[in-house]
Amino acid sequence: MRRKVSIIFLVFLLIQLPSNAILANQEFKINANGHDIKLGKWLIIEEGTTYIPFSLVANLLDLGSSFDETNKSVTFQKGNTKLWVQASNKTVIINDIKIGIDKAPKMIHNTLYVPLKFTFDTLGVSVGWDEASNSVKINSSDIKNIDKPVKELLKEPLPAGYTQIQISAAGDCTLGFDDKFSKTNRFDSVLKEKGGDYSYFFKNVKHIFEMDDMTIVNLENPLTNATSKASKQFAFKGRPEYTQILKEGSVEAVNLSNNHTYDYKEQGMRDTITHLKNANIIYFGNGNKAIKTIKGIKTANLGYNGWSNNKNIKEQIKKDIVEMRKVADLVIVTFHWGIERANYPNNIQKDLGRWAIDQGADLVLGHHPHVMQGIEEYKGKQIVYSLANFCFGGNRNPADKDTFIYQQSFTFNENKQLVAKRFNVIPCTVSSVNYRNDYCPTPQGGARGQKIINRLKQYSSVFPKPAAIY
């Protein structure tokens, strides 16, 4: 590979594209040595600079690479050439020489993104933008893996024998409505407006969910045709065919421990389980436990209503986690808990979350407040207190539309021991528009995305050890 690199040349190698959106809607692609690689929304554009996941670069060029969790940095290496980049640091080190750049790498989607043209040019690959084909063209004799699908190219390179799985989690999903709602902007009315297209609801986040190994949401309504409902203020129901919304959105697992699971009584619950089974969607909670084997790693999911932290529920949580630890390599515990519209967890939440970690849980996820709460690091593990609403048919125009996707990767060695992990949050809104809820969760960048991140940091600051949110 030719590497005639000068410092002056490197500083200005930033490709310019006409967009400020951090998640572009355009279906961009890379043309690598004449082969099109469709990246969809995995090219990220901000202030005229295009960013690309470092893992895609490494896999295209068959580079060795390693990620440093502490410094949020990555090192590429091939032969005698080493390229080191770090998120939030406008410095690149090439063969121990520091070079300043005007655009820092970014941690997005649990992945380190690097300036596209700068990185490829640094590694000796010619780069150009072809407006006619709407693609980035790269050419090099070192491009090796153009026959791999994008999902393979975006995998983080790992040492031999190591396995990494990535989990995404989002909050309350009410795929339905209360029949007392007027039809104006009701969930089913929006579906009709969109031509009955079940893929509509998750269309702006599917590219994220389909790249992970398991997406978990809280399913806060039965999927049923039952007519006998519970006597309560809100009783939600979605039609059985709404199960397809989860399938189309690449959601693989749902929690059933919440205060709306039995809105249509036992029949509604039984029907929901039947439809989830038929769709091959994992379900857990309300006494159900789930184990999914991912790349040889057994991953367990447990779910609970966390209204009380009395001895009985704590003993049940302990019993279940101990049982799962005997057969699973990873244990995720989900709680439906807390106070609606409260941005800070109560003492019951904090006690139950920490208790679950003490008993051996690897990650704790929470929801029910319908708004965001912070993330705590406890004994080196994360407690996500409230994931807020997500695709939420229970409110046609919530005042607070901010939400997020929580992602965490877990790396195991050849003995299936967990040796590394890291997490990231993707700021979103529950709607793609501000003036109503169109039930289409949408990632947010720029000032709006940073505002959501700042809110999460604020809500996390009250913990003895707030999680490091970027």
C-alpha cells in the first residue's frame, strides 16, 4: 500500500457533502473498486464532513484493529503502519507522530466513527465523490472484503476466538390504543394513513436494530381480538397483526411485565404469547424467562414489575438470577417501575436495580415513567432507570418527546468469559415531527440530539457514580 502522507495534506482531507444531518435520510453507498456497498444511513454527515464506522474501514482493508474502552480510541495496524484515533480528540497519531485535524472522531451507535476521506487517504486509498451515482468512490489494491454484506463489514474486528454481541434496548411500545380515544391521529388511523404499512413505525430506527444481535423493547399492550377488558382509566389493545410491526422493525425480544399486559384479561395475555411465538419473538416477564443463544453465547432475559422492594420480590429476583447464571453466559434484568413523569428514580428503583446487580445481573433496564431517567454505573455495570416512551400509541401528543436507544456490546473470550463491554446511547424522539405523535421514533443529531444527551447527563449526575454518557 502506498503511504506518501504529509501532515499538510492530511489536515485538509475532509470530504464535503451538502447536508448537516447527523443521520442522513439519503441511501448513500460506497463504490469500492467498482462494487457497490449500500450503506443506507450508516454514512453520517455533520457540518459538511462525512463519517464512517472504523470497523467498516478495517474490514474493507483487512486491517488489524483494537479498541481502548478507557480512552475511547482505536488503533488500526497493517505491516509497519499504525493509525490511532480517539473520540472527542482532534488528534490522530500515525506511527507515533501526532497530527491535528479540524474534525474529531465521534462515538455514535456504540461505534467509533472517523472522518471518511481523512481516514481512507491516510491509509493510502484514493477517495472521491461521484454526484451522478450518489456514491463515495474508493479505489485500492488493498480492498479485500467487498463481497461481504454491510452487517459483516460493520462488525468490530476481534482477536481470534473472541465473540462480541450487541444488545439494543428501547422503552415503552404501545402498538395500539384505548378504544375511548377519538380516531383523530389514533395509532390505527396513522397506520391507515400510511397505507397499512407495518414497516412504517420503526422505519427510522430499523437500520440500527437490524445491525445488532438482539433488540429489546417493553410491549405495553396485549395483541388480541378479545373484547372483555379490565376496568381502568386506560385499557390498551393492538390487533394480532400488529405483531408484524415488531418483525418489520427487527425487534427480537419483548418484556411483558407491565401494568397494561392484562388490559384484556387472561385471554389478551394468552393471545399475545401465541402471536409472539408464531412470530418467533422472544418474550419474558410475568413469570416467563427467556434464553436466546447468540453466536454461541447464552443470553437470559428476566422481567419484573418493580412497584415494591419487599422481601418476597427480592428473593424471587435472587432465585431467578441464580438459576439463570447456572445456564447462561449473560443475564439481563428488566423492570417496569417508578413514578410516571418523574425524571429521577425513587428509592425502590435504586434498591431493586442494585440488588439485581448484586445477585449477578450483567445489565438492568427500566421503564414506566414515560420520560427519561439517568444511567448509573454500579459495580462496573449499568442500571438504565427509564428508557422513556418509544413507539407509544398511548399518547397522541406527549409534551416530552425525548427518548433514546441504549446499546451495549459484550465481548467474550474463547472460554465464554465476559472480558470487555461498552455502551452508548442514541438520542431519539418518539415522533418524526414536533406538532403531534406520528408513532415513528427518529434518531436525533445536532443541537436536538445534544440536548437529549445533556438531559441524560443531568439526570445521571445524582448517582454516586454516573455512567459516562457521550
